Amino acid sequence: MPEQTPTPTDQHVLITRVFDAPRERVFRAWTDPEALAAWYGPEHIEVPRDRIEIDLRVGGRYHLTMLAPDGSEFTVGYEIVELVEPELLVLRSDPMPQMGMPEPSVLRVEFHDHGTKTRMTLSDGPYPTRGRAGAEAGWTAAVIKLAALLSS
């Protein structure tokens, strides 16, 4: 897969992280509901396994519900628009007008061999200017949780 790593903009989140795990394992953490439940979402957010549905194919759906400590719920839906196992996952979000996002965003996650490790590059957006900081904080916290899962 040729590298087409996105460049950061004011409307996109861009995170690159090297994990001490093989690429297949990092990819599986994104596509296996059991693994996804262990790390997805910001700190203090739970994503119950029974609230995750993944139809892993181009045109399939990726759907999950996050639960906050106060009991509130937030559901996220995506369409899988590109899938190259274990190299690339591209998801287009459903619009979320209740979150100030009337248009879809595109989440692109690339997985590259980095010796015996994996370099993951995540790009997500566009976000409204005021929403980008919150999205970046959420993704940063989730990636920290993912690193902890992969190191166990």
C-alpha cells in the first residue's frame, strides 16, 4: 500500500503512534468487537461489547454506543468505505447534528510495519473548528488505552 498519510489541518485530527505489537494485532484491535470494547473512547467512557456491531466489509457498518459515567449514551455509526486487511481502515461517520456535526467526517487509520512494531496513523475530520479540540482529546485518550491493551 503506498503511503498517503494525511497532513494536519485546523479541521482534522492527526495522530501517529508506534505500538509494540505486530500490525495484524493492532488492526484486529480496531475490527474485533471484543478488543474494541476494551479501549475505544475517551477516558472514563465505556463501550460495552454488546453495544458494538461490525460488518467488516466495504459497504458494511461499524456501530457502537459509548456510555458516560453519568449514564448518558452516545451512539456512533460509520460506513466502511475502504478496507485493506491489515493495512487500512476508512470509515465515514453518520452525520451527528446533535453534536454540531451536520456533515459526515472520515476516519482513516493506516497500519504500517515498523520493524517488529506497528506505526498507526489516524486522521479524522473535518470537524467544526470548535469541535476539533474535543475530538483530538478523545482520540488521544483512546490511543493511550489502545497502547495499554496492546502491551498487556
